[in-house]
Amino acid sequence: MEARTADTTELVDSTKKSNYHRNKVIKSIIFKIIMSLLILIVVFPFLWLLLSSFKYEKDIITYPPHIFSGKYTFQNYIKVWDTIPLLGYVKNTVIFAGATMLISLVLDSMTGYALARMEFKGKTAFYYFVMVSMMIPFMVYMIPLFIEMNKMNLLDTYTGLIVPRATTAFGIFMMRSNFVGLPRDLDEAARLDGLNEWRIFTKIMLPLSKPTLMALAVFTLTNNWNDLLYPLILTTTSSMRTLPAGLALFTGQHISFYGPVMAGAVISMLPLFIIYIFAQKYFVQGSAMSGMKE
Amino acid sequence: MEEIDTSVNKKRSFFRFWNQPKHAAYLFMAPSIIILLFFMVIPLIGTLGLSFFNINIFFTGTKFVGLDNFVQFFHDQRAINSMWHTVYFTLLETPTQVIVGTVAAAALSRTTLFNRFSRSVFYVPVICSLTTSGIIFSMLLDPNIGWIPYVLHQFGMSTPQFFRDATLAMPSIAVMTVWKNFGVTMTIMLTAIQAISPSLYESAEMDGANKKQQFFHVTIPQIIPSLGFCVMTNLIGSMQVFDQIYVTTAGGPEFKTESAVQYIYSRGFSAPYQLGYASAVATILFVIIAVLSVSSNLYMSHKEKQMR
């Protein structure tokens, strides 16, 4: 009698367990289906753009539209350079975003370093100045900035595009958090060894900050590469436009050919996409850092 | 000989002076601070100053008009509408993005191969510019060449006009913005969720809480500060919406999607180039954004104190 009860409880237990297990498997399958759908929603526009950019114009405007087409061609990628001054846009974007990134890495880390590891008069005031600067939207002061640049004859110049962006409050904040986290005795030991402040900064502190520098680099690069309003205001001639400003104005005018615009859109995002594939963790780190502002 | 000595000494003492951290700090900070002063603080003051003038882009007929520009704002229906459109966009975009981003983060918080892949994919639109996203969506949603209106038509709907439809345009822009930006919210929330100590879940499980209860009673309270941060930055960002509207609808149809920043831009940088009036509208928008960010900051820190 006793043995039988023990048997049944064991049986109930094991069916419970297998039920639980089956539920778990079903749940994980449902979860994966939902996530795959979401992935499809995120990826589909890109795939559609990529595929369409290789179609003949008549296949793009055909009705009903087809995702796939029988024939593919490179002609859009050849035609786009003639229909849009794309080469100029690419050049301007590389110079603007690239130079801004390099200069702001230097300036932001210098300021962040001073705020993190040096004691001086007015330190708190400077710190709050940077924190408040982070919250001031560009659109609020874009008109006087335009007038200022106009008066200095810096409209439509690389200098005019680069200098106002050569430092960012967020970059300073990010570098400061990084330097605060480095061990205290490092610079004290270096100072005892007779290294001057600049050498301590460049030879000891910066090499230890490579991950943060990388994150900040991709962060500023992406921001400036993708920015629209800022280059739109500080450039007036077509030959100085960056990719977003140029493409936006080009699509703003009536589109007569879709294919070249699609090819242009693919080309404009390709460089960042390639960098993203190789440096994904730094992109994510930059976003995550922006969440720690307090 | 002596002269050289003193000059060397002078050089040395000069160097020694600036090599002290309390002095060197100013040299380290100088470039950044000068740039911020020249290209942010001065223009910022300039905005307020300009808003008291009638001034155009050619600087002809500049005149002090006092508060006239602000008075004009309240009689300018298009300006007031642009503010409402901005608020409407914000109310559509911010909650959706925060919810989608947070749910995605919670669902993908465990680090498995599949989850890591999903996270990488969800971040891809973030690195794509709003301009490019706008170009993609205005073609994808185009009633003539787009695939989505066609598919919806096949399901028996009348072909939706999306960006060309006065009621659908703004929601379409908001959905596109969520698509582009929820990866940022996801990343921030993921960091917050992964920082929660596993022991909290263990004790909740011992108390018999199921997954859903765990999410609402353990996860949510723990990530409130990050959630608040995401809501705040999203609100402030949405109030400045420009790029995606400029590319997709350019404010149309019939100014129905014109945002505040876009109105400022078109007032200042296209005919009649009224920089003074545009500055007044910018000042008003700035006040709104400043009130929003200060009050939400205060509210969040109040909430955090309550929870401790």
C-alpha cells in the first residue's frame, strides 16, 4: 500500500516536471518567433532599399510592386555620381565628421582630465557649466550662430563646420567619468618621478583610456556624419553640403529617378555600417554612457 | 652670461608655475571652454537679444521692436499650430519608444547567442541617419512605388497615403522615429536591467512570484531612474523634432506636420528671412523645453528619494 502511494506521487511529479519542461520550450519558441518578427520589421526597410537600389528604374516604378525583380543592375550606382554631386558630399562628410572627431577627442579628454583629477579654483563652477551645456539644444542658438559665422566669413568653409563642434559637453562629461575611475596613485607616482602634467596626461592617462576614447570616437563620428540641421545652416552652396544635407535637399526637389537616390542612400550609410560591424561594442558603450548622465 | 641665466630661470619659473595642477587645469580646459563660450553661450544670449529686433538675413532695416515679436507669436496661428504638432509628435513618439525599448531590453536581458544577435540588429537603425531613414520610408510608404501600401491594399484596405494623408502623416513619422531610435532606449535599459542583483529575483521566486510579477515588482522599481532618464531625454529630443519631418513631408500636407523647429528654420532661412521673429519663437520653445527638463528632473529626484 505504502509503496503504491510513493509510486503515484513519483509519477505525478514526473508528469508535472515534463509539463513544466514542455511549457518552457513552447514559451521559448513563441519568444523566438516574436523576436524574429521584430527583427524582420527592423531589417526589412534596409533590405528593401538595398534590393531596390539594384533594380532597373522601370522595375522600381512598376505596379504592383515586387520585392524581387528578375533582373538586377549596377546602373544606379554609376548614374548616382552624375545625378547628385555625391562625390563632393562624401568628401565633405569625411572631412567634417573625421576632423571633428579627432579634434574633439583631444579637447574633450583634456577638459575631462582637468575636471576629474586636478584641484583648482572654480572647479565646481566649470563642472556645472559643462553639465548645463549638455542640456542646451542646438536649435535654440542656431540663428545667432549663423550670423556669427557669416560675420566671420566662415560660412561654407570646413573651419566653420568643424570649430563649433570641436568640443562637446557630453564628450567632456564622458571623459571625466573615465578619468575619475582611474586609480589615484598613478599620477602621484608619476609626479614624484618628475613627469610634467602634460606628459602624465599623454603618457599615462590617455593610454589607459583607450576603450572610452573609442566609444567617444564612434559616438561623435556618428553624430556628425548623420547630422542634418547643423550643416544645413552653416553651408549654403551645394559644393559644401554633407551627405545628409545634400541628400535631403535632393529628395526635397522633385524626385524624377528613384534608383540613383536609393543608391545614394545606401552609399551614405555604408561607411558607418562597416565601422559598426567591427566596433559594435563601442557604439553600444557610447549609448549606455549617455544613460549615466547623473 | 647673467642675462641668459635669468632668462632661463624665468623660463623655468614660468614652466613651474603652469606645471602646478591648480594652474595647468586652466590650460587643459581653455580650448573647450573658449569654444563653448564663443559658439554656444554667446549665440544663446544672442537668441534672446535678437528676439527684440526686427532683423532680416541681409541686415537691412534692423529695428528694435521690444516685445512685438512675442505678441506676434500669439497671433500667428501657424506658429501656435507648429507647437501643437510638436507636442502631438512627442506624445506619440516618447511613450511608444520607451515602452518598445524597455520591453525589448527586458526580453533580451539574458545573454544568449540569439539575444545578442537580436540586440545587434535592433541597434542598426540607430547608426542610420534620420535623413536616410526618411528617404527609405518615404519610398517604402509611397502609394506608387512603396511595397507596404500595396500589401495593405491586398488586405482590403484602401491604399493608405501615409505621409501625404493629413491624419496619418504624423503617426507615420512617429512610428518611423521609434523604429530608428528604440535601440538607444533598449541599450540604456539593458544596462540598468543587467545591473539588478540576481538575489532580488531569487527571493521573489521563493516568495512564489511568477515572471510577470517579477517584472512589475522587481525589475520596474529597480530601473525607475534609468526609465525616468529615457523619458526625459526622449521628451526633450522629441520637442526638437526636425530631420525626419524635413525629409519626409517637409511640414505638409498643408503644414499639418510642421514642427516648431521646422517653423523656426523656414521663418529664418527662407523668405521672408525674419531672423528676429524666428529667434522669438526659438526663445519660446527653449523656455518650454527648459521647464520640461527642470520639472522632470525635480520630479525624478523626488521619486527617487521617496523610494529610498
